[in-house]
Amino acid sequence: MGRPPNPQAKADLLGKAAAYVLQHGLSDLSLRPLATAVGVSPRLLLYHFSSKENLVTEVLAQIFQQQAQQFTAPDPELSPAQRLDALWAQLTSERMKPFLRSLFEVELRAMDGDQHYAQFAQVVLQGWLEITAAHLSDAPQPVARMLLSSLTGLLVIRFSTGDEQGTDEGYEALKGLLLDAAHL
């Protein structure tokens, strides 16, 4: 009989694998380079995670958890516009770029019909919807969903083209529409 799994060793590998994915993305993820980067054999990765798909799912869950922890709850004393500005500042910070790249890769794979990623994307997007809704006050869920979708589009444009001015202007227009419609 083999040794029982070591939860601490698995947690350490998970942290290193998440850092690797944040740096290199998911598009060309292969077990051999990942194993080399984290200092183990591909066989040991499979021992701890049982499959590449399980490894990726656990890595993505770790990354999302890191993302969610970075977002501060909105200060209830702030005006609706200030709460949105705080959210936009957090989302557009350079530290968010690797996290967002990973999320967008998952969403693209889900769009391509990969059920493994589709299930995960649903969970993660629900988490993002909750983060977004927390920055609104008493807005109906469709408004929070529209805000999340709009911010996602602006972030894709910003990080894929570098157009900070244009996306900041787009954000200001979106904020103005929401404030004018009294959905904040």
C-alpha cells in the first residue's frame, strides 16, 4: 500500500501551480513544464490531483479565492458613484491583469463547449456578480448583471489593447447612465 496523501504537500503544490498559471496562463498548460516549474514530477501532480482537469479546476478555484480576497467591501458611507469608482480602481489595477486573464481564458473555453470549464465559469461568475452587486445599493439583479457584463467588456478592451483613456471614458459613461437611471 502506498503512502496516504499529504494535504500540506498538496496545498503547497496548489499554491505554486496557481502562481505558475497566473504567470503563464492556461492556453498552453502542460503537466511536464508545470511540474518542472513547481519542482516535482508530472506523476506526483497526478498523484495529488488525479487528473489534469482536476488540477486545473483546483488551481482556478485557488485563483478565484485570491481574487475575491483582494476586493474590499464597499464603504457604506461612500456615495454610489464613489463605490463604483472604488470597484473600477480595483478592477483596473495592474495586479488584477493576471487574474482576469485566467478568468477570461476559462470563459472562452466554456464558450467553446468545454463542460468542465463551463461549470466552473458559472460558479466564478456568480461570485463576481455578488462582488459587483455589493457595490450597488438596492439595485435589482439584472442591473448588477448588466454592470458586470459592461465592466468585463471594458476590461477586455483595456487589457488587450492598452486603451486606458478610452476604457476610463467608457466607464464614466456607464456610471453616468446608471446614476441617471437611479439604479444606484
